[in-house]
Amino acid sequence: MRQQREAVIGRDGAVHDVVEALRATGESARVLLVTAQAGIGKTAVVEQALRVAADDGAAVLRLGWEGTGDTDAATVVEVGCGLVVEDPDGCLLSVSAQRRALSRAAAREGEMSALSAFSELLTEASRQAPFALVVDGIERMPQRSADTLTLLLRVFRPRGVPVVMAGRPRPAADPGGLQLTAAADRVLELPPLRPDDIAALVNVHMARRFGRPAEPALADAVSRALGTLAGNPRAVLSVLDALDEQDLVELDGLLCLTVPEKRLRLTTGSAALLPLDWPRTPADSETAQAAIVTARVLDHAEVHVDDAFRMAPSAGALALEHALDRLIMDRILTADPQGRLSFAVPALAATLRTLPIQRDVQGNSARYVTRLTDKIGAEAAGRSYPRLADCVSAAGPRLDDGLAVPLLLAAARKEARANWRRSARAYAAALHRLTPQDRRTPGVLHEASSLNLLHGDHAGLLALGEPLFALLDTPHTEHTEDVAAAWAWAALHEHRSPHTDRLPAAAGPPTALGGLYGIGPLAPRTTTSDRHTTPDTESGHRPSQLPSPAELQLMVAAVGSHAELSRARCHMLADAVDDQALDRLRNAAAYADLAGACAAVLGDRYAADPDGIAVQYHGMVRNYLTGNWDTALRAARRIEVRSRTHPPAGVPHLPPALAAEIHATRGKITHARAWLDLVPDTVTHPLVARARLALRYQSGRTEEALEEAWSDARRARKNGQLAGVERLLLRTLFLAALHNRHHKTVRQALEELETLHNESATPMTHEALLLARGIAHHDRDSALTAHHLISSRGDVHLSVTSSMCLADIGDDPRSRLAEALRHAHRLGLGGPFRSAITRVAQRRNVPVPRIRLGHETLTESDITLVRMVSDGATNRQIAAELACSPKTVEQRLTRLFQRTGTRSRTELTATWLSGTLT
């Protein structure tokens, strides 16, 4: 049943149209043609419609053609002229024996007489018991049978018999196919699936195979891998069927993809693959080999059309030209305006890379490069034809290092501005061939690392680690320290500890910064008072994207006291960091948000890969603060998957901690514990301590939670990690205040907050202290001031706490409770929060507000469901109309009630009719 449902996901409207066509007997009978490209689901739609119609008692005759060999001989009636009818329900048996005899006699007189008699037979039979005529796969129908069917529908159409045909669109060069299309009264063209429908298909399929739904990013990855086939259900299922348990990891009860997106492939071998992806069938061996070679080369290089022709041996140039022409004409390959080749369906390229190859790609690449370098020299070839760098990489060991390295370096320097990615590949290939003893190695390392820094390619910079560490084992050279510092900087952006004894002293400041931001072990603090620091100036060789020692010290000091931050700021250039940037730096430091801190200090000089862990975590923190917790959890899952599958990535600790706090606050203890288990017990960052506090408290271990949180706060302060401690202390105070017997803890936490604010003096410690006074002393003015500051900063979770406090002690408890409930609904808070709201409402002797979410945006399928409910349809009637089970309708209605704040069909209908829902 689930497999049947998979096939028609997103096709409710099409199924409904076909069902209506099948039911429309008598005078309303029409001919419907269902058409779509291969794999879109024509047959599935028709079969589902037949099942729905059969449940209503409708009968169906299947019209086919001679030679199909897939029907039950006992139910087949020969029509003549190449057509046969499958009559499993015995619809034609109701016709008199005399009429059947006349029909057989007419068949012997000729085609026209046969078709006229067959039409009269169908008409008479339909009067006895109405039925529909269905024919599938009309594009496979022999020409003679297609002509006969066209004649039947256009000249001898049986009265009162609806006809449903299904098939692919016919090309303009096929006049017979066009005539058959013209015989239809209506053409129903199935479009590709929409993104929401693809996500639903992926979820249903993964749940059936693995017992768990998929993370939304999995559906997005499948769609990107399918390119022009993104909305093709058969292609989607093909990619999903190629996955196994090793390609997936479960996070938050959802299956996440652990293989690179470029490795997603279609399941079938080349023979079965071609009908799906190749407009012409079958492809000849030369074309298939050209496709395989192109797929392999594009996996690691950029290929242009003219390059492909140049690389072919002269004897095979004509054959290759013909093969590439066919691949481009058939839209298997596409070429952009610059002539760069790519596969229209990346998953097809991944499949082709798994097939055996008969060409000597390395040899061809080596011969091509050698022919050019013999004429004009290696360096000139690299400068004149920088795309040769990818050919050198493809040639591998077939090219001598003495020829390859000069060409690669010339190409890298030529392309550094125009095509930095190719330039970076060329530098990396050159460094792979250079030895540590080569005098060129230090300079090339410096050039490569500077290029990667300029474009924020921290993963590419980390890939330079092997030649860097090999160079560090040799006597000191002039550029080594800057390259080592750049490597350490890149490591931090992938949440990878740069701590190693092999790095020179220049990498020490980034390492110390990492420890304070939860990346690697804590290093001994070196403050500006311990050493002499001159004002910032640009180093002669240091890349501008790399922070200066004074800038690094400022980011380190943001974690500590106000005095330390002021001293660090004094060593910056005048007006280098204004007060607003300093506030952003402090806020980022409170969440160990490295990318946020770098952006605040470096400004426009800062560049980072949007897929890197630091930038992903920056987005996660932003979504956490603004209340988009589901989006924050998706970021946590992406980060965790990257850490497991991306070789340069480290093992992040703070994203799992923030995810654990979200789940614990929502009361999802199992998910919270699973995330927190990823964080070692040795990590002492305040953010981790908050997650541990939330989990212990929600698990019912209140005493232990408060005691351990108190210890964690003191430990963090001892380690110099002051930023973020204020939120831990405030949470401890708030939870202790909920239990009247913890007055001592409330008093101690308030005193500790006052001490912390005197030491740190940040906007966040100020907010926390004001709110703490409101909670502990029922100070309305302090609580109200804190609430305004928190709201202006956009911290939704903390706004819930301040609203609750004002509801408990303020003048307008109803509006404050309503405000807290709105924020809580946005955060997805559950039972424990509702219990707290109820206690406050009881103390203030007011009812618990009921929140109605206005202007809830609904999807098309939601609107269809709401309209049917408004029309008074039952679950069973809706299920029949939408081609699903009544249980599915019930589940969808439950979700709609939750999203719209309604509790019944009547309320949902009233809300819809009032125009509140759109």
C-alpha cells in the first residue's frame, strides 16, 4: 500500500481528473489523454484512478495491441486490425450472442466494417453496464495499431464510453502520434513534482525502507543531484534506492546524508539507465565511452568543449567529435556560454563514473600536454593555456615533475584573479609534486595559502597541511610562520583544534583563541599586561585576511573582563573597531561564535566559506537567538554530518551543546541526551554547562542540576571564560526561584551576577543582572528595563523568561502571559512550559490566555484539505478524493489544528471563512 502511495504523491489533482473521466459515462463521456515524459508517473496515476473508480463499482476494459503477451488469454477479445481488448470483468458478455456473432462476421469483411461493428458492440455493452476504456503506453503502440485506434476514436467513437489514454508526448516528426493526440477531447499533462512533493516522496520512501523519515536537506540534495530530472518520481526513487545504511546517519530521529552530494547516483546499469536519461536509445559504445570519460574528468577538473577535442588523439578526433555532439544535442551534456561542460543530471555522471573505462585518459592527457610544451615550453604553455593545469593533474605520474611543476605554477599565477578555484587546484597539484627541500616550496606555499585566505577557502588551506608539515621538519624558512598561522586560522573555522607541537610560535595566538571559543584545549592565558604589544601595522608578507596579533588579542579579550578588553582595544589602530562592532564582538564571544567575532573585528577583510563549520554555526546562533529553533537544529545536523564526512573538518562541541539545550528546553530528553553525548565531559564552556543544566532539570534532577550548574559557572570563571556565564547564572537563578525552597541558591546566583557584571560590564551581563533583580526581589522597574533590552537585542528565548517574570510581578499579567505564550509557541516549547504558565496564571488569578495564530500560511494541499472540511466532507470522503487512507487524513487534520491554533473542524472552518488563514 505504501509503495502504491509513493507513486502518486503530489498527484491528487491528476488522479481526481482521471477518476472523473472514468466515471463520466453516457452523454458526458469524453476521451482523456494523460501525457508526460518517462518516469513522471503517468501509469501510476492511471492505476490509482482505476483503484479508486473500482472501489465505487466502476468497470474497465483495457485496450491493447497484438503481441504484448502480458494479458490473460481467457479475458482477451480480438478486435482485429491489430487491437485486442482485455475484459476481466466480463463487461462484453452482457451483449447478446447474435451481436457478438455479427461483430465477428464484420471483422472478416475489412477494417472499416470491423471497427464499426466493434464500436456498436461497445455502445450496446455500455448500455447494459457502464464501463470505461483504458489504453496505456500509446507511445509503444505499433503504427498500424495506433492508426486503428485513431480511426476508432475519430470516426467510430463508441457512444457513452469514456476513454483514458496514457503515453509520452509524441514528436512532431510522428504524424500518426499527433493524430492520436488530436483525437483526445482533453490532454492532461503531468508536470514534474514540486519541491514539497519531492520531500514527501523522499520521506515516505525512506520511512518504508529504513523505518525513519529523512532530514529535509536529503530531499534538497537529491533534487540537486538530479538536475533536469529533479521532479521525476522514478529518478528520485532511483537515487534513493542506491543509498544504504552506511550512507546515512540518524540525528534527531531523522536520516541525514553522509556521502558527498556529488556521489549520489542512479541505481540502474547503463542499459536500463539510457531509456530514462537518454532521449535516443540505445547509445553506441563510442558515445557511452565518451560520456564515461567526461564524467570522470569533470569529477576533479573543469573541461571546455575545445579542450576535449584538442586532447583526443588525431585518429580518434572525428569519433570523439561525433560522440560529444550527440551528448550535447541529447542534452546529456550542457555547455555554458564560456564553453564549460557539465552533466544536466549530476547523478547520471556519478553512475557513469562507476562504469568500466576503455580509454587511456592519463596517457591522452600526458600526450596532449607534452605536444604543447615541446613547442613553446612548460612555463609559456601554462601562461598561454592555463586550463592545461587540469590536464596535468589528469595525467598524474605520466608527466615528469620537471615539466609539470613549472606549467602548474605558471597557470596558477595566471589564473589567480580570473579563476581562483583553478588556480588553487594548480597550486595544490604543484605542491604535491614539490619536495620540502626544493627552494620554491616555501614561496609556493605562501602564495597558495594567501589565495585560499583571500577567498575564505579554509578547507582548501587545510589541504596544504601535508606539504606544510613536511616543510616544518626542514630548517626554518622565511614564509613558514605566516603559512602556519594561516593553517591554524583555517583549522579554527572547521572547528578543528590547531594545537600541535609542530607549529611555530606564530600559530600560538590562534590556538589560544580556539580554546576559549570551545575549539580544542584551553591554553594558558597571555594578557596584554604580560607582554609589550605595539599598535597594529601591516606585516610585509602577512595576508590582509589574517588577523593581526592585536586583533587576535582583542577577540581573546572579549571572552574575559572589561579591563582586559579595554587594554586590548588600546593596542588597535584608532577607530579600527567602533562601539557597535565591540558589542557585536561581545555578543559573539558569549556564544563562542568565531565567525561572528571575526566579522566584527575584521569587517570587509573577513572571508569564509559559507559551507564551513564556523559560518554554519554563526547562522545556527543567529537562528537560536531569533527563535527559529527548527532551522537552528537543521544547521546542527549539517554541521555534525560535515564533521563526520568532510576530511578537513574537526569535531565540533558547541553546536551539539546548543542543539541539546533546544531539545531539553522543549522536553525532548532523548534527543537532548543524544546530542550531549557527543560533547566530552572535559569541555567546560558555559554553553555546554547550560545544556547540561537544561537536561538535568528536565530529567527531574533539580538538586543535581542546580549544584552542577553552580560548579560549572565557577569553573568557567576560573578558566577565564566569562562571556556566557551570565546566562548560565541567570538560568540557575530562574529555575531555583521556581522552587521556593532554593532561596539560598537565588541569593548566591544574584551576588555572583553582580560580581560578574562589575568585572565584565557587557550589555548581556547588564540585562541578566536587571532580570535577576526582577526575579529575586520582585523589582518591576529592573525587570521591565531588562525586557526592553532583551527584546531590542532579539533574544526570543530570554524574552520568554522576562515576560514570565513581568507576568508574575507586573501590572498587566494577561498581556505578559500572552506574550510569553506567543514566543513559546514559536520556540516549540511543550508541557513543562505550559505548567509554569498555569502556575503563574493561578498566582495572579487570571485565566491562561489562548493564542490564535493569525495569518497562518498554508500550502496548496492544506488549502484543499481545509476547503473539503469546510464543505462538510468526512475523513473517508476526503481520503477517497485525495487517494489516501482515512488515517492519513486524520493525521493531516491534527497537524493543521496545531498550526492554526484550532481544536475542531468547526473552529478550523470558521477561521478559514473569516479569512485569517491564507
